[in-house]
Amino acid sequence: MGPGCAFLDYDGDGELDIYAVNGHTLKPGAEVVETNRLFRNKGDGTFTDVSVAAAADDRGYGVGVTAADYDNDGDTDVFISNYGANVLYSNSADGRFRDHTIAAGVGDQRWGTGCTFLDIDNDGLLDLYVANYLDYTLDEPGKDLTPYVVAAGDTLRMDLRAYPSPDNFDGAADVLYRNVGDGTFVDVTEKAGVLNPDGKGMGVVGGDYDGDGFVDIFVANDQRANFLYRNGGDGTFTDMALIAGVGYSGDGRMEASMGADFGDYDNDGWLDLVVPNFQREPTSVYRNEGDGMFAYESSRSGIGRGSLAFVGWSTAFFDYDNDGFLDVFIANGHTLDNIELFDASATYPQRNQLFANRHDGTFQDVSDQVGPGMATSKVSRGAAFGDYDQDGDIDIFVVHSKKAADLLRNEGGHRAGHWLHVRVVGVTSNRDGIGARVEIQADGLKQIREIKAGSGLYGQNDLRATFGLGGKTQIDLLQVRWPSGVVDRIHNLPADQMVVVMEGEGCVVESQSEGGD
């Protein structure tokens, strides 16, 4: 499976910190149990491990993470999905977290995977969606995840071992928690219409795909049809995946879907969708047609063919070169460490991929053109995206299976094009502005971003909206549509800065970046 990770600002100093989830052995009595890690950004390009000092070193079998200010008290809280009891850390604003799981009522004991904070009813309180993977109990007779010996003819090849397929297990229903507002959550899964035991959830992402002002939810399922829960605006959801065209591949097959992200890659004002899959299953690219339907664009986009040889995991739409069009990153790595014995064309470590947007609905694989950070092959899983060095371009933190993580510093984006960071602060809406739609117009170029918490595979990106501007040096219009319905508009902003927009008050802070080398 592999773990996730997140960029977050846990101490409110304006610098992006990193939370890395660590999975570990599930064998009882294991001598070494890895903990999750929290790294504080020192503001000079380096980080320090504050996991223990901040009391954020959970020892569960970690899978996913999402981070947001669920209690609207001004600091960032952290939720962790585990195999076993999930964990909610409440930020005490003194540099430490306290375990609020039991009091909040979110300590589900199943196999949690993708998770995200989102405001399903626009009441200003962040709710929580947690995907679950398999109905699996450790050491249950006949349902063991221990690799088994594969037969070769009439003999057993002791060197040929494989993990059981997810098809050997039942799925597990996801959970939707509604934030009550007093520090507790209530399970509304069945009431909201998202109780579906057929799923085998992996990545989760929220986004208003139909533009009605209410956040919808996409769940990538492993060897099951994906879910696209359309928010009815009345506290209930309807699975529209089959009707909308995102439940299956273009030829109607269920796939081993992994991560997922919403983003408007063609700048038409509608959120598109990217979903990596298993080897020989092309990454799914779904283009939003604006009428509730998606067109399957994997082949036309060029991403499908380019991803066939890989097992894709986390993904993101982001503008790596600041040209004003969203590119696509996919973290890759096989599940079997001996796959070469089964398939001479496959490898366990695999290179990650970066697909550059060519502005015509197609992408080009530029992985071998963007420096050594993308050149090595590893067994990657989760990834997080954010401008940790504040130089105006998006950097990437990638976690791998059984190897140290990589921090990939973007050295060219801020040189290639101008940019704008937008941080939103809710007043009536939730404080992080999750669910807010941010739009800019610059000399005829229109772009949108939605502020979202968890996305990709088990992880979370910087909550700030980042826009590449190419050669444009001024933003003619910056508009924020809040979940509350309030709309803020700011005109004539210079590029290459971070702005803070407070709900109902417009732009309250402008800060020029010093840039980076």
C-alpha cells in the first residue's frame, strides 16, 4: 500500500512544514515500530524533526493524512487514517498536538486509506470523509495478506511469491462524519447516502464538479467501480459515477484505481479528473464537459499510453513551469518486489512521471528533461505539492516504500513564468476556506483553483492556491467565491507575490516574494 504525506503550516509561521506517515510491519511483537514524522520548516531551506516534541508521533500502521482547522480556532489540526484506529490530533497552538480521537468520535478501527476534510453543507464547519479499503482482520484464517508461493507447473517455486489479490477480500464501506461544532463528529454515512460496502477505497478528493456551490466527492476504488458522489445540497449524495462516465475505463472495465485529483487542465472553468491505475491500465483522464458528464481523454491526452508500463499511485494537477496550464505528476512503483520473475517487462522500482500540458488538450512526458530529481527509479507511493521555499513555484515531497523520502525542489518554475499565491481566510465559511473557488483573469487568460484538503493518494497539498502566469505581470481580476455564497473581487494585482483574501473584506495582505535561486 504505502503511506501518504502532507504539506501543512502547523505552527502558523507562514512556512510549509511536512507530515510524513509511516507504515510498518503488522507482525505482532515487531521490535522496531516506526512512527509518523513531523518536520518543521526552519525557513532557510532545511527542516527539523519535531515529531516527539509536538506529540505528533503516532505509532499506528499509518496510511493517509489530511490537515485543516476543523475547529476554526486558528491553527491546523491533523487526521491520520490507519490500519486500525484512526487518529485526530487537535492543535493546541503551543507547538504541541493532543489526541482528540475518542472525544471527537472518529476512531474507526477498520483499514482507513484516503481521507479529506470538506464542508458538505456549507455551514462553516469542516466535515470528514474517510475511505476504507478491505474487510480484513490480521491473521484471520483463509484471509491472510502474507505472500503465497506460486506454482510453476507441478512444482512450487519458492522464489515466486505474490500478494493475494484484493478480489480475495470483501470491500469496506467508507465513513462520512458531520462536524457538530462542539469538537465532536457524528457518523452520517447512511443518512447521507454514501454507505456502500462494495468499494475498496484508495484516493479521495473533494471538488464542485458541477458548479452548483456544493462540494462533491470522488473515490478511487481498487478493482471496483469508482464513486462520484454528487452533493444534493440537502445533506445527501447520489453516486453519479456511472452516469457521468468516471466509474470505469473508457471501454467499460473496472480498474485498480489508486489516487485522484480534480483540476481544470484546459482552463474552461470546469474541474477535470485524473486517476492513476495499475500496470497495463492507462491512467484515466476525464475531461469535464460542463453538463454533468465527463469525456474519457486518456488516449487523446497522451497520458494514457505514457503510463501503461507503470503502477501509478499518487497524482496531482499542478503548474510546474508557471505557464498558466496545469500539468500532471504521477508517483509510480510496483507492488511486488520480485515482479521481474513474473514479468520481464516490469520492474519493482519505477521512475515517476511529469506530463507537461501542451495547451491543446494533450500532454508530453518530460520526466527525463526536468533534472535528476525525476531521473531515479524508486518505489514511490504518496506525494505532496507546495512551495516550501517560497520562491513562487511548486515543489514536491515524495514518500517511498521502504526507502527515505525525497524532497524535490523546483528550480525553474519561477524563472519560467510569473506567479501568484492566494491564501484564503474564511469568516462565515470555514477558516481555511476549503471549498472556496478562486478565479483569476490576466490579459485574457482565465484559471480556476478550488481550495481542497486531502487529495492524490492518502495525502494533502499546500492549501494556498497557486497560479502560473507565464509572461503576464498583472492580474486583472482575482475572484473568490466562498462556500457561504459571498464573493470577493480584487482588481489590478501585480504578479509574483502572495496575497491573503479574507472573506467579505477582500485582499488584506500583499507580500512580495524575495524569490529563490
